[in-house]
Amino acid sequence: MLAGFARDGQVSVVQKLFDEMPERDVISWNTMLMAYVHNGKLGEALECFKRMRESGLVPDEATLVTMLSASAQLCLLEHGQSIHSIIDSLSLPMTISIGTALLDMYAKCGCIEQSRLLFENMPRRDVSTWNVMICGLASHGLGKDALTLFERFLNEGLHPMNVTFVGVLNACSRAGLVKEGRHYFQMMTDSYGIEPEMEHYGCMVDLLGRAGLVFEAIKVIESMAISPDPVLWAMVLCACRIHGLAELGEKIGNRLIELDPTYDGHYVQLASIYANSRKWEDVVRVRRLMAERNTSKVAGWSLIEARGKVHRFVAGHREHEQSLEIQKMLEIIETRLAAAGYVPNVSPVLHDIGEEEKENAIKVHSERLAIAFGLLVTGPGSCIRIVKNLRVCWDCHEVTKMISRVFEREIIVRDGSRFHHFKEGKCSCLDYW
């Protein structure tokens, strides 16, 4: 009964049935945990696992794999490491399921080298294991390493799946490997008979857009055998903004707003194009249109795990219990960065306001609050790990690079697009966007 309602997404019913059970075994708890994780209630899953441990039951492989998945999705390295410790303390064998879940957790928590070590030491691997490793390398911007691993995969006689090529094409996109991306996209259909799906087209459009081949990206969309998702056109719109194709961007932006008038991202991208051209009247018009259609920009938030707790920061908010200390740390950061030559780039701020006001708006982006908190609560030289729901803006990207050098810290940010490894004033990404 629990499993049936869980598969139907009725988590509240699952919870009620679970609470009413006179007796519960490990399988009952596992089903409750899976209901939470599969339906995106990750915080509830962590609390449920804590209750399971307090009940005295010993978790089995299914329990631990589920909790590794929750840790990976939330990017909770400390929690994932505690699950790894439980696996070791129980002397559980390194099965394919446990090994794959572990390397996925470490990859999604920013520890890609730990994932590599686990991968190489696994006694047995299946296609899913290879897929997780290839996709993990791609998300960290290690495109050439991902392609090398894919060639090993083929040499071992394994047959790639749809998701394998998503990882491969994403690797090409992140590393700017246009020629290789075209090759593997063709290989997918010609050699393995895999028909491209939306994710594959998305990787190709992203790859070409990043390289400035915007019109080729449009040709890819127009030649699709399936109806294109508006997300693909949104990628082209982003490329237009980055490469300064204002007229084309305006045309695509207005078309996207007509297709999906409720999605805030289209309005924001179009407003950015107008702002870059200093067409403030058009920026105001787009903002007004958003308000009229009850569409508002999604607030940026960032998470950081510290002292056994997850701390959440929202852009501009001062609700954290250590808000005063965080503001003082922001002032210290500002002073030290200014001495190091930092000049704010206020282009992410779309309003026609004074430069000083724009600078103040950028200073309170959520990742900056999280970094300031991280500097307060972690020891000198330790790594600061942050998860952000949106893409890091250009100025925050540059600021984080400078902080990593000035404060001698490694900072790892998982944003809405990829991983950024900031160290000694540099970022792992080839270019920002």
C-alpha cells in the first residue's frame, strides 16, 4: 500500500499509513524514504532517516542508496560522508548499486576526484556506473576527460544509452569542443540507432550557442524531427545576449513570451538585452508586462552546509541569526577586494538606477551572503561549498575568483548550470555563461 501511493505521488497518504502501522520493519522505512526522495521532499527524507536510526533498526543497502541520492540532490557532502561511514562500519560489499550511488553523491557534492577514485576501484561496473561518471566529469567542466572515459567505455564493448550521449554532448558543450560534438551527435544516430531526444538537441544548441554559432544552432532547432521545447529557443536567446545579437534576440525574446507568457526567464533575458543596449524604456515595458501577467523573477537562493546544518540565504535578505556578522564580513570582503583592484560590473542589474545603487544590489546576491558566512564559520584554508538555484551572474563569478585568491580559499559552487571550482583567482570553467 505504501509503495502504491508513493508511486502515485500521494506522499501525505503514505505518511498517514506509515504512522498508523502497528509495526514497521526496514522495508517499511525504505518505502517511506523512497516516497520522500522520489517526490522531491528531500528534507523530510533526512528527518525520516534520522528517526529510523533512532528506532534502532539497521539500514540495508536500499536505505543507504536512497539516502545517498538525497545527499547528492541537496549537495550535502557531510551527510553523504556520514552515509559512506555507515556503509564502511557495516562492512557492506561495494556492490554496483552502492558504488554508483557513492560516486554520484561525491560528483554532485563537488568532489569529482573522489568519484574518480571510487570508479577506478570498483570491482564491478555496469552501464549506469559509466554514465554517472561521464556525466559527473561533464558537469565539472572536464570535457576532455569525459570523452576519454567514453572511448574507454566503447573499447570495453559496452553499448551506450540515450543518457550516455547526453553526458558526452554536455561534455563537448562545457569544453567548447564543437567538432567533437558534431561527431558524437552523428555517431549516436549512425552507429547506434539512437534517435535524438530533447536533451541531445539541447546540448547541441547550447554547444553551438556558446561558440557563437547562433545561426547554426537555429538550423538545428528548425531541422528537429520533434517539436522543439521553448527551452531550446531560450538557449538561443541567451546566446544572442552574450554575443551581442540584439535584433535577433529581441525577435526571439518576444516570440518566447508569446509561447509561454507565464515563465519569468524569458522576460528577464529580453530585459537584459535591452539593458545592455541601454534601452531603459524597453526594460521598463518588459518589467511592466511581467507585473501585468503576474510573473515575477525567481528569487536567487544559496545553500551552504556548516556545523551539521544547512543554511539558506536569499538575495537581499537579512534573516539569518548571524546576519550582523555576515554584513561585517561583507564589508571586509569589499575592502580587501577593492585594495586588490576589483571594479564592480553592474550589467546584471536591469534597473535604470544610479551606479552606486546597482553596486549595492549586486553586493547582496545570495552566493555572496553564503560565501561571507562560510568565511566566518569555516577554518582557514578549508573549502567552501555552495549550491545556488540560479546561474551565478558575471560579477559574482569574478568576485568569487578574487575572493579565492585574496582569502586563499577554494570555493566550489554548484549553480543552475554547472560546477565552478574557484581557486587561486581562477575558475575551472573555460568561459563564463
